[in-house]
Amino acid sequence: MASVRRFQVGDVLGPLVRPPVTKTQLVMYSGASGDFNPIHTVDEYAREAGLGGVIAHGMLTMAFVGQLLTETAGAGGALKRFGVRFVEMVRPGDTIVCEGRVTGVAEQGGQQVVTCDVWAAIEGSGKHAVIGQAVFTAPLQEEETPSQEDGP
Amino acid sequence: MSLESFRACIGRASEPVKNEIEKGAIRKFAEAIGDPNPLYRDEAAAGGRLVAPPTFSRTLDYGRVPGLELPRAGLIHAGQEFEYFRPIYSGDVLYCHTRLVDVFEKQGKLGRMVFLVFEMEARDQDGNPVVRQKSTVICREAGD
């Protein structure tokens, strides 16, 4: 079993390099999310809207950053806050690289409370698609099998 | 809708909508975002019930703010924030509402843009908050 990670200010999170976004993925995300805005799925429509072709849902890119955060926090950790601004459009073929940097660490209730900056870069463009911040908890010590919180 | 008629809706909230969290919906969402985490797919790995990915709650039905008409195709998502109180699990029954909390105007690259800020909340059957969100959208087709 892997030992517990102790976070420090300045630690780099990731990179998580995602496979290139595909048009099929945008159709799948539309179906799974219920967001059927045709700018994500119909090229003709997106061109008429002045976008030059379909663009990815901002929430899809945010989900990639969410994966980075949940993988970083680990099974014993939990995401507490997560916010982003959508700053650049993502298109089919783009490779998204998610990264972060720890900006604060506190110990509270036997856990590490980690504050970080996060971002998703569009590989090869020098541009960020989203930038934001997050707070997550991570265990201070090795845990047994993580127990599921009681539901309602 | 004009800026003034948007502003008239500030403070209004939708009626809470009952959302039943289905296993299939979580699996389909995990598949779409391509996140291989077994907690989103395999009940045994998840210890009983599937866990929803952190952005899943944006896809729930929060109802409509009375009197607010949004041009679906003209909306751009500008920002999104989540505050988590506990994870969402399959089998959860959540009551979700949205409230328009701010409307403001900015001059941007595409001309005049109207920003709408919504606060959304999902609560469990006992009324405890499960996740809160703040969502900022830009309305490009706002009239004068």
C-alpha cells in the first residue's frame, strides 16, 4: 500500500494529460449532462454562431481538472471547494493538460487541508482553457479501507 | 430580455426539483468525461453505492427561476464554483433549486455582454446541504 502523501506549499499537482478531445466525446457529454446546446455538436450551427466549428463544453474541461484533484486527494481524501473561470475555448483534437500548485497546507481534525491553484492548458497553444482554485482534504496517516459516509 | 427585466428577477428562486440519482447516470457521466475511477462504476469498489464525480451535480435539474427567459444557444459559461458538504451517491434523493443572485453588464470583445450569476443548491431529504454551486453565464443575445 502506498504511503500517505504529505503536501507542502509549492508542490506541483499532476500533470494529468488527457487523450485528445473528440467530437464523439462531445456527443457523449451532451447526452450525459443534458446540455444539448448545438454549439457543442453541430459544426454548421457553431460556424453560423461565429465559433468556427464545435467547441467543447466548459464543464468537460472542468471535469478533467476534477479528475486531477480526486486522484491527488486519494481514496482517503475529499474535495471541499472547486472553482474555475473558463478563459479559452477547447476544440476537438485539443490535448488538455491539467496541473496545479499547492498554495497552502493546514492540519485540522487529523487531516491535511490543502489549498491549491489549478489550471488546464491546451497543449501546444501556450493557452489555458480554465484556471481556478480548490481545497481538498487528505489523510495525515495511513487509513484502513476508506469507509463510505452514511447517506440519508 | 433586457438588462432591466433580468435585474427584476434578482433574488428569485426556482421551486425545488426532486432528483433521484441513478447508477446508470453516474456511469454514463464517468464514461463521457473518460475518468477511469472505479468508485464511479463498480459498486463493490465503492463500498455499496456509486460515488458521483465532482462536477456531476451541475447536470441535475434545478428548475427555472420564475419570469427568467434565457436564450439557450446564446449562453456562454464563464465560471463555475462548487462547495461540497458530502459526496453524492447513487440512490440519493436530492432537492435542487437555483436562485438568480446578480446581473451585471460588461463591454467585451464581442460587444456588450450581460453576466448572470446563479446560486444553486442540492439538499438531501432532511434538508441538509449536499453541494452548493455558483454559476456565472454570459448572455450574448440580451436585448436593449
